[in-house]
Amino acid sequence: MIDTNRTARIAAFDVDAQKGFTPLCPNELPVPGGHEIVGALNAMARYAALRVASKDAHSPNAIWVVETHAEMLQPTGLPNADLTWVRHCEVGTRGFESLDGLPAAHEYDFMVFKGVEAALHPYGACYHDLADTLSTGVIEHLRAREIDTVLVGGLALEFCVATTARQLRNAGFEVVLYLPATRALDAEQAAGAVLDLQAAGVRVAETEHELARIVRA
């Protein structure tokens, strides 16, 4: 049984759970198995009183765009879009859409749209810039609701999910990364990202049983 007194101080964060990060949009950034996390995200939300989310909301005029996957991950020299990427999650396209089975944008308690400006490509959902200075407002919203613990899942693990988890931890929240609710572009990089997060104090749950145990502790 879920302790409602405890969940009152817990939020669940769906980070960029969008079709553009799944095999449903193979020309964008298809994270293997990215379309399979909906059930785990919804299960994670049952342990929380508050459900928040972020979505990449990119411009068709984004200046960090390259045409092929082979050209990706090259330095741009831009202050707030450090690497090149193929087009993904442009507003109005299928890739921008949330995964089927998740709440509609207006049904979340708080929604972050990030990377809207052509020269911005943040990874974390808590700040619009790469220096973590221009808040998206989600940290302030969580604090105003007296949240102390945030459960995190979404896409992709080693980029936007890991960065968001680290930003939340740096802001003073207890953070739990729920592995069934996330997938990675690169397994080796993801393993390194998880180790870095654990070193920073982020807890990792590999099963729902483990998530429940951490939440109840």
C-alpha cells in the first residue's frame, strides 16, 4: 500500500518522453526501446502527489541542426547549444508528441517546454541555458508545493534525464532515478552517467519493488 502522507512530498518527473526519441521517428533520435517506458512512467507516478514533465520544443530554424546522424555530436561553439544534432522534436511534428498513454500536456501539474529558441539546446529541464542560470521555473514550483523527493524517468538517460536529475539534486532535492522508466542512446555512456549520478547522491531503483522500498524509507 502506498503511504499517502509520504507521497504528498514526492513528485514524478517525465523528462522528454516524446516520440522523437523513439524508433517511432527513426530519422530523429531513436533511443532503442524508448517507446516502451510508458507503463513504468505511469507506475512511477503512482508514488507521487505531483507529476511534472518536460518536452523538447525545437524550432525548424534551430542553428545547431545538421542533416545526417554522422554529423552529430560535433562542437558548435555556441554558448547554449554545445553540440550538433539532427532535427528532432520540432513543434508541430510527430516527434514533438508525447508518447501514447501519457497524460496530455495540460494534465500535468507543471510542464517545461525547452529549447524553443533557435540558439538554445539545453539538456536538463530545470534551466534554459547550459550554465544553469536561467530557471524554467520547475524547481521553484516543486519548492512551493513542499516537495522534497523527485522520481525521474524519461529520455534519453545519459543526456536529458541525467542532467535533469543532477540539476534537481544540486537544488537540494532527494532524487531517485527509476531505471525501468528510462532508456539510453548508448549503454556504455549511460552506465557512466548512472555512476556519476550515484556519486552525486542520486539514488537508483532498478525495479518497482526497489522504488517502493526507497520511497517508504
